[in-house]
Amino acid sequence: MKSRNWLWNLLSILLLALLLAIWIVLPWYGVLAVAAAVALWLLLARSGRLALAAARIGIASLPQRWGASSVIVVGIAGVVGVLVAMLAMGEGFKATLASTGDDSSAIVLRGGSQAESNSVITRDQVPLVASLPGIVRGQDNRPLLSPEMSQVVNLASKADGTDTNVQFRGIGELGWAVHDKVRIVQGRRFGAGLREVVVGQGALGQFRGLEVGSTLALGREQWTVVGVFASGDAHDSELWGDAQTLASTYNRSAYQSITVKTGDKAGFEQFKAAMAADPRLKLDVETTRTYYAKQGGGMSTLITVLGTVIGAIMAVGAVFGALNTMYAAVATRAREIATMRAIGFRGLPVVAAVMLETMLLALVGGVLGGLVAWLVFNNYSVSTLGSNFSQVVFQFRVSPELLWSGLKWALGIGLVGGLFPALRAARLPITAALREV
């Protein structure tokens, strides 16, 4: 008998977990359909109207037991706040890299390289790449092509002063024309052949010593910060300088990548086909949009999975808090529930009434947690290690979709936390409940 009860309880938990998972992934129109069906039942069915009347009685008594009820609200608010914040971090990181580059430019790497950090392009390959068709030409009829170097340097974080890896990019003579979305917002561009750098506005906000006029010790040489640029993407995390000066400072004889302007899809396809047809060039090419989107995929997925796992662990705690609170509420209202059942309230209206009360508290907690996450974390700037082993500065993005997802989590927790106390209330023997003090 005990083994049968244990098996039944296990199956009930698994079924509840499955229903909860379906609820979490349910699209908005599915949630709307469920809400509409419940509302129609409450308004049109006799048992629904009884449940609504019983729920009003329970909700009216909430101020008398607000201390216990606040356990549900605060617990669920914490779950939703942490979950939304973690997912907002993943969304922000992914969006920053996805917005970097476009379909009108391409990046060339050594064949098989996944990132600039492990790519090597020799100097003799640059003129071969420049001669390929599909590259847009500038006003002087020169191909818009920028051989670029990538060097990781250490800078102190503004947050705690610890050393962080920052990407120092050396761009070619036509780099500004190729990266035409980058604009100087403070100071001026660096000079060719000079140890001058311009810094991204994201890097300026996250790392120390990058104000215009400051001097940086990079590669045992002194570099002067002469400007701040804005790109609105991952390049905002970088320092830029003259490629040849960077090469002489760090004794570099090769480039890590070549960025070219291809103009449109036809130009890119022509350039890619010509690259593949030249046996001297064992290089890979893809649009800058595709390249940077790939760089953010793994980290974004990791952050999302981590946030979901942490949220699920906290949700378990919130469920137990809701269970304890609602069990206590049912116990203290035993006489009230028994009286309602004695005057005609059957099991279903009683279950629905307790569930509605719990869901209301869960809804308040979900709204509170989402509001706190939006106020504290939306557009909050942080940095994390990217694919080139350097920090990428990005902003949390608390989108309406994430807030909606957090609200569904809150209601799901309320559903689980209120179900078993509601069933206990419906099964409570009337005579025994009336005798309880």
C-alpha cells in the first residue's frame, strides 16, 4: 500500500513538472486562451461563481495575515528578479555581438580559425586579397580593405581595480573608411606612425586611465589617448591604434584579420568565390555580421542556461515557501472553509478559491520582481570575456519578452505552491474542521 502511494505521489510530481514546463514555454496567445477559459468559467458556471465568492472572502482576509503572505510575494519576487537579470545579461551580450558588423563588409581569417585570436594572415597575402573582385573601391579607386592586428593588453577595471584583458586593435590606412559606422565623439583620430590610441566609449566607462590626454604603458611604450569613438557594438570595448606602430611595438610580422567592404550580397558572393578559387589563399571569409553573431552564441547560451538553472533552484525554494504559507493559511481558516463547505461549497470551488488567492500573491510577486529587475539592471553596463580572450562591454537588456517570461514563472510557482494546500482544504472533513480551534 505504501509503495503504491509512493508511486502515485511520484507520478503526480512528474506530471506537475511536465505541466509546469509546458506553461513556461506556452506562447502569449496560449496563456491568453487559458486566462479567457478560466474567466469564462468563473463568470458563467455555478461552481465558478462559488469559487469567485470564496476567493473574495480569502483575499479580504489577506491584510490580517500579511506577514505570512509576504513570504510568497518576496520569495517569488526574488526568483523573478534573479531570473530576468540573468537572462537580460545573456540577451545583452548576444545583442551587442549580433549588432556588430553588417552584410556590406566581410572579415577574412586564416582557414579553420574560429576567432581573430588564433588567426594569422601573412603580409604577402594582403595584396593578393586586395586584387580580388567584389571589393568596393573608394574615391581614389583603391580597394576598401583594412589589414588588422589584434593584441590583448591588461587594463585595470574601474569596478575593483583588477587586471582585465582588453583588445587593442591596429587598423590599416583605410580602416576608418571600412568601419564607416565608427565615429569620433571626443578628441580626434590617432595619427599614422604615432603611439596614439582612441578608445571605445564602452571601454572608457569600464576601465581606468582611458580619459583623453591620459598616457598608457602598452608593450613597454607610452601611448597617448587622443580620442573616444562610438560604434554601438562590440568595438566599443576596444582600443584602436595604427597597425604598423602596433606591429613595431609588439614585434609582430603578421595580421590577424582583414576587413573588406563588399557593398552588398552580390559583392560578397563574388569576393568569396574568388577567394575560394585562388589556391594561394587558404583563407576563410564571411560577413562581419555572421562572424560576430557566432562569437556571441556560446557565451549567450551559457549565461541563459546558467540563469535558468539558478532560477529553477530558487523557484524550488519559493514553492516550498508558498506551500508552508498556504498550508498555514488553510489550517488557520479551517473553520471558515468547513463552514463554506457545510452551506453548499463543494470541493472544486474551494480548490479554485485557494488557488486564486495564491496566484494573486504570485502575480504581485512577479510584477514586483520584474519591476526591480527593470529598474536596477536595464541598460546596466558590464563586461565579460569574449571569444578573443578580451573583455566585451555590453548592457543588460530587460525586454518585455523577458518580463513576460518572468511573470509566467511567477504564476507557475504560485500554481504549484497553492495546489496541494488547496486539495487539503477541499478534503478537510467538515465535522473535524468545525471542532478545530
